Amino acid sequence: MPLSSTELYFPVVLQALIAIAVAGGMLGASYLLGKKVPTRAKGTPYECGIQPTGSARERFSVKFYLVAMLFILFDIEAIFLYPWAVVYREFGLVALVEMLVFIVLILSGFFYIWKKGAIDWSETLGSRETRE
């Protein structure tokens, strides 16, 4: 049985060093041994076998990023339900009330952004202005 922290962590450090050496060796070997012949076909973006159209430098709508951030935000908030479900029986009614408050706050935020149109990124700005 290992007595010191050095003996305890030596296998982990050794495995990490071996993994880094193997990964570095493979990258170095592919760089040194691989052919470097640039062609036009290698320079085009791969679109699942479909010939690309337009520029790869197109701008995305800000709403796309807003929907992505909101998805991540609500996804992380939903993850908080799992630990609560594990310890629910230990805390009883207090945990239920706290979780109901948490869910009401999440849903109020969700309905607010839904009413504002933040998650409807399929419509254009012009059609939204005429609707309001």
C-alpha cells in the first residue's frame, strides 16, 4: 500500500506522460511522413458530398447565437433538477417548495423571452415590425 503522495500519484503521472508522448509522436510522425500536396479539392469545405455554394464567410443572424445561448442556459438550469430529485425524500416539503419557486422563475423567464420573440429566429425583422 502506498504511503506517500508521490507513490500514490506516480502511476497517474506516468500514464499521463505516456499518453502525451504517444499523441505527440503520432502528430510528429504524420507531419514528417505525410504528403503535402495542396490541391483545389483539398481546399474546399466538405458539405456531406454536396458541392458547396456561396461563401464560407457568410454572416449568421444574431438570433441564431441568441437561441443557442438560451438553449444552453435553460439546459443547465434543467440539470439542477437531477440533484434535487435525488435528495427530495430527505428534505421533504421544504425541497418541494424551493423547487417550485425555482421552476416558476425559470418558466417566467422562458415565457418572457418567448413573448419578446427571442426564440423565434425563423422570421425576419421586417415581418416582426409589421406584426406589432
